[in-house]
Amino acid sequence: MLSQILAITMLNLRSLGSRLGASMVIIIGIAGVVGVLIALLAMARGFEATLGQTGRDDRALVLRGGATAELNSGLSADQRQVIADTRGLDGPLRSAGELMVISEFPSKARGGSVNVSLRGVEPTGFDIRPEFRMVEGRRFEPGLQEVIVGADALALFEGVSIGSNVRFRGSDWTIVGVFETGDAHDSELWVDLATAQAAFGRTGVSSVLVQLESADRFDAFAETLKDDPRLNVDVEREREHFSSQSEQFATLIGVLATVVGIIMGLGALFAALNTMYSAVSTRTTEIA
């Protein structure tokens, strides 16, 4: 039996040069399937890791009731004030109303326009984020059309540099600094909240970020807002909110990777079978 296996192996090796093209089809097909799967799963894992480390457990994110993200949330100015007036054990809690909008921006990689997250921020938004730091330039001045960009945005978007102008809603905004938070916010552009509200025709905010006295005080804070008849809000720990966002995206990418993998796997299988059938049919005499 061993001698027969060895003879067949040597026969295949000797004839490998005559069927190199067919063999490469099989190898490239299988490698392509594996490569696509690895790329998709790596993208999902990277996105999950980035969002998973965004935020803190001792900060609460308040959204409109039923909203799943800041982009589809909206709170009025009165609601924002009610949340700002909420007291903890030691007095009023620090909070920051923020406006999230999407705008188009030139992409370095694609050459066309891609969506960029533009966040309107209050001054207290910097104070309750100890992870925030300026790495170049300065913060924007309240009331002025100035922008600070996340460190990752420098590599993602075209024309992003200190001193350059970008256009939002037909107006020129000047980039004055680069910031870093070490999480998903590094790909965003931040501007003054009041200026963003005026430019985009908004009177309220998308969310309110609240600094709790400690992570253990979250349940009491959430219950206070839920019991207030003036509010219809959902309250989440900031870290849990972004983690859930990453899980949804990772699940979507996982399903996509599975479907694409199955389709490509079947294609590679049929290509391999066809190649093997052709190789066998050309060697019928040898096999007989």
C-alpha cells in the first residue's frame, strides 16, 4: 500500500510542470476565500475593539427614548436643562449637551466623498473627558466657526491640517487643532455646540453626557430621569452604549463574512473539481 501511494505521489510530482496553471487555479481560489474571510473578520474585530474601549462606566449617556444611537436621537433645550438640573448626593452633576450630525468630506483612500461625524461640544464636554488632550494647535473658540479634528481623521480625510478651511453647510470653518482621546472619537471633527446648532438649524441636542459621582450611582441616576414626567429618555452607561454599537456592527460583518465565504467557497470547490476532472481526463491512459 505504501509503495502504491509513493508511486502515485511521484507520478503527480513529475507531471506538476505540465499542469502548473491548473494547480495555481486551485491554490489561488482557496487562498482568496481564506483571505476575504480573514479581512472581513479582522475589520469587525478592529471595529469592536475600538468602540469597546470608548467611554467610561462612571459617565452616563442620555438619549431620546427609543433611540439606538446619537444620530437618531434628539432632546429639546428644555429637556437638556432638566437633565442639567439633576442633582447627585453632593450637588448638581456635571453634564454636556452634544449635537451629532453627518457631513460629507473628501476621502484620502477613495478619492471621493465619505461621511464624517461632526460633533458639537460644550466647554464642559472637555472637562468631563479626562482622556481628551490636544496634540497640536488649540481648542476652538466658542461662537467661532472653528474645528478641531481627531488624530485618526488626519489620515482618513483629504485637506485636514491646521490652518486649512473646510466647508459645512456653505460656510468655511477653520481647522485650529488636533485632539486625541484614544477611542472612536479620534475619527470625528468637533466644533462649538452653539455654532453647530446655528449652522445646521438645530435648537436641541442629540445627547447629554453626564459625569456621575461614581459608577455605582448609575442606577439611581437613571431611575431619577426615568421617573421624571417631563422626560422620555433612555439612559445607558457610556461604555455599554458604544460596546452595544460595536456588537451590532460585528454581528452584521460576521453574517456578511459567512455569506461571502460560503459563496466563494462553493466557487473555489467547483473550480477545483473542474480542474481535477480536466487533469484526470487528460491522463486516462496513464491511470488505466
